Amino acid sequence: MAWKTLDDMDFAGKRALVRVDINVPVEDGVVTDTTRIERIIPTVDDIQEKGGKVILMAHFGRPKGQVVPEMSLEHIAPAVADVLGLPVTWVNSDYGDAVAEMEGDEVLLLENLRFNPGEEKNDAGFAKRLATLGDIYVNDAFSAAHRAHASTEAIARLLPACAGRLMAEELGALEKALGTPERPVVAVVGGAKVSTKLDLLGNLVGKVDHLVIGGGMANTFLAAQGIDVGKSLCEHDLAETAREILGKAETAGCEIILPRDIVVAREFKAGAESETLAPDACPADAMILDAGPATVAYINETLEGAKTLVWNGPLGAFEIEPFDAATNAAAAKAAELSKAGKLISVAGGGDTVAALNQAGAADDFTYISTAGGAFLEWMEGKELPGVAALG
Ligand code: ADP
Ligand code: MG
């Protein structure tokens, strides 16, 4: 689908209402990680260079439509000013005259949108009130695009709307990975449970050429084929669903890659005694916690022959050594191929990003999405309301 970018708009003398994600971690009143603020710099700078004024709109935490003083964006404003290197004025929910009084390169930061119950209800009245504050709407919060809220959906229909730099970059990367990808495409899906990723698996089997299933969810697939997985994390009630996914893949000509060897242990703790076994050899009192070297070798061979990779979910219980081995090895291979320009690699998901960082591979991936839920819904093939409203 097509969406406008900052390049398609005339910002000269205009006020831009920019929806951003600055939901940063805060400990004892101090912002501990400013990454999310850093990522909005290109959009803010670009609008100002084009002669526009910037009014930032954001949420913080989950105040559920009520004023919760600890969640006021007033506390975040100094960090935003620091990172942007611009004067930032926080504006309370009355909005008042602040907009009319903006001066020079001053940036306004509106109070936490979720203090207003209309935000999460996608309320037309609240969207209208926001819309009166600006001339152009810019959405730079891909991570909030899977939710139809007043500041992500309704408002986009009231003003000329476009994607910010960060949003455009993210949409471009995702489009390249699953929209119109270079083939063959490999998807790696791992993590804890099949139940949280059913829609994702269902969508991918119809779109990719090879689907690696790893992590705890691989156990459910092994069990569905009649294999005893001992004490492993496994959703036995999803056996039928797992078989349906395998059937759908076969019809679609998608190769499913399941563990060819498994790493098992009796305890889930660092340095626990572990052994590598055939997939059907898990002892009754043991757990499968990672894929083995034969599996990794086959995954890496598949990556060598691929042009595009999408990855969500670690291949094993990566938080604890040595069960991070398969994830690390496959991540290193993907990073090496990406760096050499042979592979387009896109990854996302909270634990996935942590695992790829831990593996030292994240920097060489083509694109790492930090959008969490929005990234997963996109992998599920769903239309994101905040993106659709820009079209
Ligand atoms: P993401 O946040 O990237 O979407 P998930 O939350 O689905 O990923 O999965 C990550 C979790 O899956 C991690 O906590 C990891 O320990 C767990 N996991 C992976 N493999 C196994 C396994 N074999 N047994 C138990 N837990 C596993
Ligand atoms: Mg997770």
C-alpha cells in the first residue's frame, strides 16, 4: 500500500502534529534509555528544516483514561529537550494558548494522550480537539499503529496525513521482507508458545519458502507427530492445530524445518548438565531447551541459499547458557550474510531483539524492529489501522 512521507507535504509556516513513541523506561524519575527519543530526531529536524513547527503527541504507560500524575509527560520533557537539543515545552491537557504562542524552534509536547478516555476509544471528538491544534498530521509511531486510537487513526482522517521518517523506514523494511521480497524467503519463528503465534504461523506458511520452527513451540510440533517430549514446555492441546499448519505448508509448497537434534537438560539453570539427542530421544524426566548443532547447520545452509529472512522468536531458552547456542549461531550466520549484502534480514519481538543483541548480531541485520506488538501483527498479515489511515 502507498502512504505519503514528509517529502510529499509542504510544512512552510504550518504546525505539524507528530505522533511519536517516547514510552521510555524510567527508574526513580530518571529516563534510563533514550533510544526511542533519539529515533524521532530525523522527523523533528526535517519538519523544522522545511519551515514547520513541531507539536509532539505521545502516550506514556497505561493510565487508562485517567490523570495519573506519575505518568505525566512533564517528567519526560527535559529528556526530550536534551536529546533533541531543542527547547521543549510541556503542555497540560487544557492545551490553552500554547500552540498560538510557539516561538522559533520551540517544540511542544502535549500531555499524555491516554489521560483522556477518548484516546483509546478512537473518539472522534478527542481527535477533533487534537486536530484543531495543527495543520498537518505526521505519524512516526509504528509501534502504536496496530491500535486504532484517536491519535493514530481518527485524527489521520481529519488532517492531511503522512508517515514520519521512522515510520517510513520501518514500513519500507517490512515491505521488502514480506510484501514484495526477493526469494527464496526464510522465516524463523521461535519463542515460548504456539498459542501466541498461531496467526503468525498461519500467515507465513502461505508467504515464505522455508519456515524454521524453533524454541518451545517446536516441542508442540514434535509432540503433534507422536514424539514424546518429556517435561518440555509443550501445548499438547494444540496438536491438531499444529498438524493443520503442517498440512497448509505442504499445500503451499513451504518447507517446514523442525529440530533435527535437540539439547535437553533436567534443570533450567545456567550451566545445567545437558546433552544433544535425536528429536525423538528426549528422556521422560528431561526438557528440550535448545536446538542442536545439526539443526543449526541445516538452518545456516538454508540461509546461505536465501535472499530474505524474517525472524521472530529465539530458537531456544536463550536467557540461560548453554541454551543460547542455536540462537547465537543462526544469528551470527544471518548477520554475516547480511553484512556481505547477500541477505535482507528483518527481525522483531521483545525477546528476539534482546537475543540478537546478546548474540552481537543485531547491528548487522538489515532492520531490527522495536515495535513489538505492531511488528507481530504485521507478521500475522493484518492491516494496521494506523498505517491504513495514512493511505
Ligand atoms: P518474542 O518476545 O521475541 O516475540 P517470545 O516471547 O515468543 O519471543 O519467546 C521468548 C521466550 O521463549 C524466551 O523467554 C525463551 O526462554 C523461551 N523459549 C525458547 N525456547 C524455549 C524452550 N525450548 N523451552 C522453554 N522456553 C523457551
Ligand atoms: Mg516475548
